[in-house]
Amino acid sequence: MSFAGLCVMISGAASGFGRLAARRLSAEGAKLSLADIDATGLAETAAMLHGAAPLTCQIDVRAEEDH
């Protein structure tokens, strides 16, 4: 399956599986929107990616006031 040109949103992108997914989907050509509470980790993930710079958002998806 090709992800070229598709837009993908990943929460928890600062580390672990979220970071892995971001790297893999970026390599496949997806346009990414990344979210995480950890701004430093989020920036590190964004710096690892290929292609267009992702949209990043520091957010705690568990906190209703952040929505």
C-alpha cells in the first residue's frame, strides 16, 4: 500500500510506536500531523523525517481543556 500524498495524524509521536509510525509513514510519502504532550520529543521526531515538514502540535489528548 502506498501512503504517497495521504495525510496522516499520529498522536503519541514523540517516542515509541508513534515515532516509529511517523518515520515509516514519512518514508512512504505520507504528509504528517504529529501530536504529543512532549514538545522536545516531538521536535526530535520531526527532525528525523524525510520529505515535507510535518505539522506538529503539543497537546495532552487526555485533557478536555486542550481540545
